[in-house]
Amino acid sequence: MTEILDGHVLPSADPDLLRHAAELVVSTQFGSTSMVQRKLRLGWAQATDVVARLEAAGILGPAEGSRARQVLFPVDQVAQAVAALASADDRAADADVLPFPGPRIDMTKPAVAPAADDDQDQDADDGQGEEVLEGEVYLSDELVLEDDPEGDAPWIDPRLLTREGRRARRRHLQRRARRAARKMVRRQTTVRGVVPSAWRGGRRMVRWVVGSEGAAARATGQHAKMLAASATRANRQAQFALLKRDEKRKAAGTAVQEARLALTQAAAAKKAANKKIGMRAVFAVGPFAAADLAAYGYEGGFGLAAAALVNIAVLAYSGRTPDLDEQGLAELEREEAVGRAEKFELGMTVRNFEQMLHQALTEDLSLAIQTLNIKPQTWGFEVEVTFRRQTPAALSASLDKLEACLPGVRTNSILLQQSAQARNEAVLRIPGSDPWKAVPELPYRAPGSVTTKTLHTAQIGGDMSGRPLALPGKRTSVGIVGKPRSGKSTMLRASVDALTACADRIVVGIDLGSYGAGFGPYTRNLHALARTPREARRVLEWALAIGQNRPRLFNKLGMGLNWESSVEFPGITVVVDEFPALVQAASIEAQEVAARRRGMKAEELEALPPFVRLDDLLQLIHLTSAKSDVVLEVASQGYTKDRIKNNTWVSELPAQLMCACDRDDILLIAGGGAMAEGWRPDRLLPAMGDHVNDAGVAYAMAGAAYCEPIPYRACTVSDEEAARRADERLEAGLPQLDELSSAFVRDDLADLHGSLADRFDDEDEEDQGGVPALIALAREAFEMAGEPGGLTAADLAEHLGALDADWELEAFADAEARVAALRTAIRAVLEPRGEEWKTDSFRPAPGAKTVKGYKLSDLKKITGEA
């Protein structure tokens, strides 16, 4: 059961309370609402009001999400802070209108005395007269739910006073009514049925009417009958006795006298008992008889039948408790409760849910619980749990069992959060069927409306309560990890939406695994998009050269020790999708370089520049370019060595987003013991087919702002709206690299621009009559080859190289790399159209052996010629 903390709670407007709160936040230099609530022993709503008053007085800064507010007075200016609070109160008293709206009520009449049954101190006035209140009082229309440690909250929480909340409450009440009806029907076959209860109630009434006098008279009568029978037997034996006849006649006389005395006593006891039994019978049976006669006289037979039913109901109520011991009653309760366990629903009362949860934690999981504070939310229930000399580790390891002990709770849905206030406190979130209703659509951001300094306020996701998720981007790299279909690309696109809206940020992308599909329409807003290892090397070397040489400009530009991004001097973000594909490409490229250099002479090897792998270039950018505001955003399917080889440095990036991933990834990112504190992305389910499950949900770990294990879901937007935003930002123009930084590089990435590098976008399709540019080029290749029945992938790539310089062999590491890029490109341009061009068997010439390649007949179906 819950407990109450004893302590005097003052109103929020009390001057002493505000003064203590001001002294507390200034002396500790920590403007946290939870700290004020804990130190001053206030309710959450009251502590929030106090912090708002401190902000209005200029003592605390504005709210910054889940972070503590900034204290605007230093430690040695406590007195000045109190004086500022007093001056703010004076200004509020002199103001004609309060800063919040509400109905205005005239309170110049005498105050009404409190009712007698109210739990208030009636002697507070000490005999003084009624006090007259003057002025105007402003009442807010907002209904605030105070702390409720005893669980006496209303059945429907004010935060559930919505259409969905009322509908959930109605469904819950209907279900409970059906369960009660089924339980009543089942009870009729047990000792708790109506007929057994009525029979038991009648017997109990008869026992009360008879009473102890009737029982004593009955016992006396039975004793007299026994003595009379004994006297009869003694007379018979004395009459026919042959031996000791005199002794037997004497004993028979004594028995007759005792029997007569007992009969006299029994008659007297029965006479006295009948008087009292008659009086009690009148009191017991009289109301029944009077009701029956009155009902018969008023309605005849129907009235008598109704009165009989009432009599049965009264008797059943008096006999409702069966005559069983404690063990028998417990077995009966268990028998009746089989298959009818209380089910979790959003509309259930706080008290019922508390009983379910308390029983599951204490009895089923054997945990020592000190307090439970349940807060109903629109998405489910939020529970603040305080353990008794325990940590939440035991509960974290038993979340699956807890879900089994709470019927109706979805599998892998319960979330545990270790409290940052105390080690023995935790927050349980038990969501309903749709816990992400509070997550909004991806906010609209006009071109250039975001800067690097405000990037940490650009929302890209939200939690169940609607609190925003916004990652820092100023000299901070971000890692996104998750299994396939876990929603990494969804989270990445939300982040790219915020990055491409920055007026002082250059964004370049690398995607060697999905040909840039993870970026969606935002490929048009990327300054460069690398889809091949050769292009990735150009982008990484370009970013590394700028990052390593920018420190030369710090003193010249007066920036101090770090690069300060602005519209004139933008920062750079390298976004890498499908990181394991980059690692694999780096390994293949390294093997090819080693093979080419194996036959060279020593003099030739010395003349060659040192070879650096692609993943090593990426690591160098992370290690050396953060001060130059050249940062990374890396999305990977895992951080273990079987996925990314020796590049486990990605798990050390300052900001991490953990989608549905493995336990090994959690240990690499958060360390041992993190799962016991509630970091459980391993319980998230990736998307499966058309079922989204937990795709796009991630745990955020990014400094003090996101240090608690709270899951967030990525904000999404329709494909049409994303394309419209991308076109709008492209028309507005992209940030350009400053001239001083351009002097450090010779490579121009203009040909890798997102809108130009996509050679198979919608604009090219319009030029080709609705056919993608690559498909039209392949049709020309077949015409150049003489319209054969098919071409192998290598032959098709060779003909494409003759038609377009981008497909020449020199642009790739070898012929196999060119063939692999061709297959990826064909799949990338046809999948959005719902079409495919697979390799199939064909005969290059009549009578020749069949080979696999791209058939002309399949190509004609795509171009519409068939």
C-alpha cells in the first residue's frame, strides 16, 4: 500500500515558502523542479508553481526541456535574489491584470464558514470575527491534479477527460459488469448461491429466535425423556426380578422420582422459553409477514410474489457468508477467481490498478516496495516506485514476469527508468495499445530557420508524454544503432530534416549500402552524396582536410579555441548511412590496393602516397576535426566486431540513439549495469512486414539533457511533404563553404551534389517520357549492341561506359565493382516505381549455351514497348 510523508505543506503563494525556495536554488546553483519538490517537501504541481514564480522574478531562467534551469544569481547574491523576489511580488500586487486568463469573481462579500464535516481547523481564527476579503480573484480554467499518495484520485483523471479517455472508461465499466454477471451465475453452483445463502440465512434466523433459552429447554426435555425411559426399564426389571427383588424395586422407585422431577423442570423451562421465543419470533417473522400481507393486499398475487423474492433476498444477504474456516474461504475465493483475473485497461481506477501492481511486485516478484505513486496518463500509467533497501536491478531482470503477472499488458511494453534523484527509486511506464499518440508530426522548418546554436532545440522525436527529442549538432557527433528494420533511417531522415534547415551547416552524405535511399527526398539538399567507394573517399578526404586545417584560422578570425559556425563560416556534418557497408567496401579496397602494390618495386612504393582505409579516414575526422566543427552522424546495424570489424570507436561517440538492438551493443555504449537501470532497447521489436511494431523508437543518450532511459519515437512526415520541403530548401539555396576553408582543398564536390548526383531522379524521368534515365540509357546500349535477346551484366556495364563517362571502368575499382554498382543502381531506380528488372537465363545466339543476364523483353516491358 502507499504511504504518506508527514510534513506541513504551505500554499505556493506563501512568502516564506518562496523565500526558502529562492535561497535553496541560489545556494545550490541548481534550478531543478524535482529538487525543490524534494527539499521543501511539496507536491509536483506546487513545486512547478514555485519554480514559475522564481522564473517570473528573474531568479531562474526559462525551461530547457528535461535539464535544470539556469540560476541567474551567483552563490554570493542570495540576499539580492530575495530582494528581487520581493520586488516582483510588489509589482504583481500593483498590477491591475494578472498574467493568466480566467473568470473574474467579486469577493467583497464575507467569507462563508466551512462545513462541519470538512477536515479543516475550525479554531484557526481564535474567536475573531469574519474576515472580509477585498479585491478580485482570478481562477484558472485549467484543472490541476494534486499529489494523491493514498490513491483517492477520481475515477477518471482530469488528464483523461477526453473522448478517448471516456470511451476507455466506458469499455472498462462494461467489461467489469459482464465479469460480475458471469461471476454471479457461477456462484449459484457453490455455497455462495442465492438458494444456499437463503437457506443458511433462514437457519441462522431460527437459531437466533430459539436462542440459548430454547436450547436449554430442549436439553432439559431430552434429559427428562432419558430419565423416564430409564425409570420404565427399572420398573420392568423389578417386576420380573427373581434375585435381589427388594434392591431393584428400591432403585426403580428412585428412578421414577428423578424422572418426575426432571419432567417438572423440563415443563417449567419450556414454558419460560416459549415466552421469549415468541417475542423474538414476532420481531423476526413479523416484518416478513406484514410485508407479504401488504403486498398481497396492494397487488394481489404479483405483489405476494415480489414480497417473496424480497424475503429470499433478505435471507440470502443474512446468509451470504458460508460457514467455513479461513482456509476454506481462501480455497473458495481461488475457485471463483479461476480465469477471471483483473485485466489491465486504460479506463480502470487508480486504486484497482494499484492493487494489481502491488500484488504483482510484492507477492509474485517478492520485491520490497516502500511506496507506489501512480499517475494516469493518456497513453497508460506512470508509476513512481520506491524500493526498500533495494535497487531497480531486480525489477529490470523480471520485466517479462511482471508483464505475465499483469493480464492485458502488451508483451515487451513495460519500460523501467532508473531515477536520477535516488538509487532506490524508479519509474515504471505501462503503456496501452497506442502509447505514441502524443508524438507530433515532424515540425515544419523554413529554409535557414535553424542555426548550429539552436540545433539542440529542433525537435526530431518525442516520448509518450510529448516531451521533445532534439540532438545537439555543434561539435558533437551522433551514432545511431539498431537492427535491420528498426527504424534507423526514419530517425536519420528526421535528423537530416533539421540539419538541412540550418543556415550555417554543410551536410554531406555517404551511403554505400542502399544507394542513398535512406536519405529520401533530402538527397537534393545534401551538398554531396557518395554512393560508391571512390566518391566516399573524395568526400572523406575533403572533410578531413578542412577539419585538420581550420585550426590555423582560429586566431585570425578571433574564434578562440574552437570554430564558431555562422552563415559566413558554416560547419560541416558528414552523415553516414549503412556503416557496415562502408567497412566492407574499405576491406575490399584495401585488398585490391595490396594486390596492386605487391608486384611493385621498392622505389615505386616509396613514391606512392600512403594508403588510408575509408573507415580510418572516418575515424580521423572524429578524432581530429571536432574543434573545427566537422562532425559525424553514423547509422549502423550494430557495434560488434562481426559487423564493423575494429571500428568499435563508433560506440564512443558523444551522442547515441539506440533503436532495437542487441545486448552487446548496449554494453558497448552504456557499459555494464545499464540494463538494470532501464536501458532496454533489446526489448524493442523491429518492423516485420507491414507491422511497424517499435520501428523508429530509440533510447537517447546525449549528455545531461538525455541521461535517463526514456524511449523516444521519431517524428515522421508524408513523402509528399518531405519532397515539398526539400524543393523549397533547394530553391532557397544551400549554404556555401567559406573561401578561407576552400583554400585547404582542391577537390570540388559540385558534381556530387545531391540533386545533381541523382542521375535517375524525377526530372530526368520527365525528359525520357516517364522512364528513368538509367533505363533509357540501357535501352540505347541494347540498340548499340544490335538488339540482342539479352546482355550479361558485364556487357551491359561496358556498353553503358561507352555511352556515359560516369560508367567508364576508370570510375570504379574493377569490373566487378562496376557490375555491383550497376545492379544496385537498377534496383534503386525501379523499386520506388514498384517494378523490377532481374537477371534471367537467355541464349546469346541460336544453339549457344544459356547464360544469365538482363533480357531485352523484360526491358521493353519497363519502357512500355511491349
